[in-house]
Amino acid sequence: MQSTVMKNLQTLHLLPFLALACFFVKISGSISLHPVLTGPVMAYIGSRVDFRCITPDSLLPVTYELMGDGGVLIATVADLQGDQPASFYLKVTATLKGSYHCRATTGGSTGVSNSIKLTVVIPASNTIVTSEPFPPVAYEGSRIVLNCSVTKGSHLSYTWFFNRKEVTSSTSPLFHRTGNKLVMGMVTPEQAGYFSCMAWSTVQDTRRFSSSSEVKVTVKVYVSKPRISFSTSKVGDIHLGNVTCWSIRGSLPVNFSLLLDNKELRSVTATESLAAWFPVHVVPGLDMGVARCRVNTEVQELISEPVPLEVVPVGGDVKVEVEYLYRADSKLAAAILSCRLSRGTFPEVSWLLNNSVLPSEKHVDSHIQAVPSHYTLTDHGQILVLAKFSPEDSGYYRCRARNSYDDSGPWVESAAVLVRVTAHAHFATSSEQNDTSSTEWDVQNQVHRPTQHPIQTQ
């Protein structure tokens, strides 16, 4: 009986403790957990990331589990104090990308946190510029596409450089950027140069990039229609001819050919200038045929206008013709004296005033050449322009001509023409008859029609 009484007393002493335990159990079962997961959304491969999970206002020990896609358990951390975050340190690999959440457990309650999607970023490496076409050589007006290519890399942005200057929106009319491409739709010579690119990515405040080496873009210019000229010279008793072929524009190299009567005589590849020279045999007075220049590139073939390979010696009649130019107020503006030759392919012309030779006898190397005083010579010296009038410009004008390739040859002279400047800036002229008589008239009463001044082929 005494034993039974002792057991009852012990039970009575335990009741408060049992009630208190049941109370705590009930409280524990009613706890609502709301864990919060923090961490990065992007990370470079090979780096380390830190996910943290905490249950606010938790006073009890909590067990945290970091879960991956599909509920895969990544790691477990216990918080024995109940108010500290659990940290999960992970090394980033390619397989670490995906969504993460944490699960918190205390007593009989469990809570699930928010989800964070982690993106794994691969830095760019081995960046190069490739092109379409390859190599990047094209004619003006064509399309060139440059690609910024990498061996590895993800989530990349691209920056282009032209002659080591960044291609920005201010240069966008010439360049169109799309993705990793730089597109030039209608290339011009101004777009030729050196191009490079940089592939880069940014995670938080960290940027990683990879730059390419420079690539030269060549824009070829279409060659223009070739031109042709023919000249001759004399060395001793031998006459040497020279045909010059040239183009105004075009990209080197080009091939020039000399055609004689439509048959190719010889050709040469020009690599330093858009010109070629061909020596030819000539005999004065003999028609050697018709020459043309032909220019060839990989995409073009053009032929010049024809020029006869004939050296006609200067001879026959030579005369001076005078034409007057008037201003809108009918005042005389200028007088044009032309030296007309009956024949002569390569004449050298000089002018005389009162039997004195005017300056600059050699005019064969320039189309327009100014001389001192009030004179201007054009058309290789065959036209003399009197643009200003003074008494000293009055007198007898004549021209003379000889073969330009023979400095020792004889001159063929014209008759003299009197050009007299009056006090009122009027001209009076006459043709000299046997150098003994002349007739003057007021040119303002004459009607002078414009005349054509043929230019001798040089």
C-alpha cells in the first residue's frame, strides 16, 4: 500500500512538467515558418557563390536545406540559436545553373523559401574576326559582313573598333551592328581599314573581356575607262614613239594592253601607278595604224578611244586668225589669236610681236600656260589670249611652227596681223601684205562669230 501511495505522489509531481511539455508541443506544431533565400542570379563559371537562408523571428533551432531543381538536396546547415542565417558556399560549374530554394525545419514545422534562378556565365576567350567574304576584300558597292567569333563565351556583348576607334552610333550610317556582326551594306573606299572587336560580359560589377587582333578590310575601286596619248621624239636620226595608257581611278594592280588595229601588241601589269608606257616604232609621214589601250582587272575589261599612230610633219600654210570677245555692255574684253596649221601632228608653236619672240617658246608639256605681261597661252601655245590692253600690246603678231620632236628643224611662219590698241581700248587689225601695206578698221563695227579651235593630239 505504501508503494502505491509513493507512485501516486510521483505522478502528481510530474503532471506540471508533462502539461508544460504538451504545451510546448502544441506551440511547436503551430509555428509557421517563412524562410528567405538570398544569393546571386548570375555568376562566372569557376567562381564561388554564397546562398543564405534565414527564418525571421525564429527563436528555436532550425535546420536549413538548400534544394536544387527537381528537389535535389544540395547541402544542409543547422542553426542552433534560431536567429542566424545559414550560408551555403558553392563553386560555380556549368551544371550549377538552375533554380534554388531552401527548406527550413524546426520542431514539427517546415517552410519553403522563395526561388532564385542562377545563370552561369562563361567569359569570352579566343576572340577573332571572321568575314564574309573571306578574306575581307570587295569592290565598292559590295557587302561585307564581319563576325566577332569566340571559342567560348556566353551572355556576351560586343564592341567594334575601326582604325582603333570605337564604332558608335555616330558612325552607324556607315556600319550596322547586329549581335556579333558588323554589317557594311554598300562599302566605300572610306570604309577600308583595320577592324577589331571585343567580346565582353558583366556580372555584378565585374567585367571580363577578350579582344581580337586587327583584320584589314580592303575596298577596291573600279577602274575608269582608260585614256590614251601618243608622243614622239627624235634621237639622232631615229624617231621614237611612245604610247601612254592611264586611268583616272582604280585599285592596283591592273593590266594594261596596247592594241594596234585591234590586235594586242604587248601588255604590262601596273602595280605602282595607274599608267603604262609602250614604245612603238614610227616613221614620219607613214600611217602606222590605230592604237587603243585596254585595261583588265578580275572583274572589268575596258578599252580607250582610238588614236592614230601617225606622225605628220609640220608644213603647208600657217596663218593667224583673230576673234574678239565683248562684255555685256559691248565693251571689248579680250582678243584671241589662233595659229592655224595646214598640217602637223606634233607642232611646237611660238608667237612673235614686231619680230620679237614672246616669252616661253616651249608649250608642249602643259595645256594652259601663263606668260608674263598681258598674255595667256593655251592649247599648247597655239592660242594667244590678249586679256588686258595697253599701247605696248599694239603691233604686228605672227606665229611660227615646227616639229616639236626636232629642235633643229626649220620654222614655218605665218603672215603678220596688225593688232592696234586705241586710247578707247578698241582694237584695229589688218593682215600684212608683203610687209609694206596695211589697212585698219574699227572692230566694234565688225561681227565676229565664235570659231572652233581644234586641239592637236599630243
